[in-house]
Amino acid sequence: MNALEEYEYLNLQTIKEDTFGDTDILKMIIELFVEGIDEYVDVLNNAMPNEDWQTLFKATHKIKPNISMFGITKLESTILQLEHNFRNEENLETVAIGVESCISILKQVRVELLTELKLMDNG
């Protein structure tokens, strides 16, 4: 399967190169990222209503490298903007839009990652 053609959000080319095609390592990294997505979405859903900007900043900062590593280009600018706004407590009236977009895209990314894991198990 060619991830460049099949996935709407993921581009696994770089991470596959970085793991030298080692399926076991790649599976472990994907599984960890799926857990990270679940944790991040939980933080977004719980900390946003409480306006806990520092928790939101820390969680966004933590997930940011994975966004690049998994080639999720449609989310990179949103994550950077959210990270900046949470850290500096700026433009807070607009962060909800970015958070909603982030949650929506990450739900799709999660589906794509689980699909990739199934393909790896069947391949």
C-alpha cells in the first residue's frame, strides 16, 4: 500500500525510512501515537472548558513532534498556532476553532493509523 496515495492525512514515508522498514518498531511507534492521540483529545476536551491554558500548552507541545513525524501536514500550522496561543495566553477567543479542527483531524488520523496497523498485521 502506498500511504501517499491512500491516506488523506498521514504520510508515513519518513517514519518508514527512519525505522529502516522494521515493522515491529513502526508498529510500536504507531501504537504509542494512537495512545497519544487519545490522551491529547481527552486533555483538549477536559482542559478547554476550564480554560487551563498551561495544561493545554503542555499537551500541545508534547504532541507537536508526532504531527511532523507522521506527516500530518494539514494539522501542522494549527498545532503551532494553538501552542503559541496557549503558551502566551493570546487570541484565546479563537482557540476553540483550532481545537475543534484538531480533534476532527486527529480522529481521522487515528482511523488511518489503525488501518495501517491492520495492514501491517495482514502483510
